[in-house]
Amino acid sequence: MTDDYYTSKLSSNRLKQCYDVAPPRVIKYLEVEIEHVLTRIGPTDKVLELGCGYGRFLKHLLQSSHTLVGIDTSKDSLELANDSFRKMSKCHLSQMDARTLGFHDNSFDKTICIQNGISAFKVEPKELVMESIRVTRNGGSCLFSSYSDFFWNHRLEWFKIQSEMGLLGEIDWEETGNGIIVCKDGFRATTFREEDFRKLASSLSLKAEIVEVDQSSVFCEIVVEK
């Protein structure tokens, strides 16, 4: 398992606090991101969420899908999620690395990786996308999201609040900018822009639909063709 920041320093209730302190514009961004994903989920779909954390998005996916699997590298976050979902037979949680998923080929209808997971996981994007495609059936889809450049000031405000509350380290203002937030304790948050998604899809010869939503999220949806 990758011992990254979200596993060792920002998991479970600390991660939940980051969302609890989100300012109004960030709350709207999170809500719209969820709404967009749910338009892609059908009632018969078996869905995999990569980086499910403490289950913030799982509760919404549960209402729209047939079966749901959430994976994360953080045992502490998964234990918090399990407190909420242990009695729900259609939801299954596993500690797992998104680069080496322990599922058979073609196991899911939809694979979801939102909230800038493609950057936050600190893995090679090509590996992440190809492994997502491997476990997704032909005709299914993989959905990734990151931040819009229009959202930069709101994102920075949110991370500043987290830093001031001690959830993140002190922000290094000399290193922060152009879509990258750096803290003096080693935290580093990057952005996967529209052009990055296009280059990635092109390099893998994949067809991708890339859309900006609410001037806050950039979504890349890949329809799986095998």
C-alpha cells in the first residue's frame, strides 16, 4: 500500500473535517460534482468508487446503483465508512491500491474516480486509467474529475481554512500557484486540467468526453471499448 499523505496524516475524521468546514461555494462545487456523476449511474449498475475515503460519496451512489464497491488505501477512513455502511448488503468496502485492483476483468459497469483523485492518488495516470478500464466491462464507462481553473480562488480559500485549522500543514505561499497547493509539512495538491485529460486519452488511443461543470469541475468520461 502507498503510504501517502491521505493514508498517514489526513484520513478518517480528519478528512471528514475538511469537508465539514467547506465554505458555501465549495459546498456547491461538491454538490454539483455529485449530481453530474449520478446522471451517469443506472439502477442496474455495479459501481466501483476509487478513493472512497470515509464514504462521503458512497451514500449518494447507493441510492442510484444496484451494487457498490468502495476502495481506499486508508484503513482508518474505511473503518469510519464501515460504521455507516456495514448493514447495507449492496455496499462492499476494501483496502486496496487503485493501481493493482483485486477484481476480475469486466467486473463493473462504472468506475468512478472523482475529487481530483487522478492527481491526489500520486500514481501514474496511465496506470490508473488502464487498471480502471481493465475492471470495467465493455460498453461501461470510467469517470474521472479534477478542478476547473475557474475554481482556483475558491479551492485556495478552502485549503487555507484547512491549514488554519491544523488539518493541513502551513501553506508555502512561495511554492503555491498555477493549480498547485504546497504545504510545509510535505502536502502537495496538483490539478489535472482539460488538456492533461486530452493528452492522456490520446496517448492511450482512448475516446474521451471532457466537459467542464459549473466552472468548478473538469470531467473526463471514457466509454470502454474492448
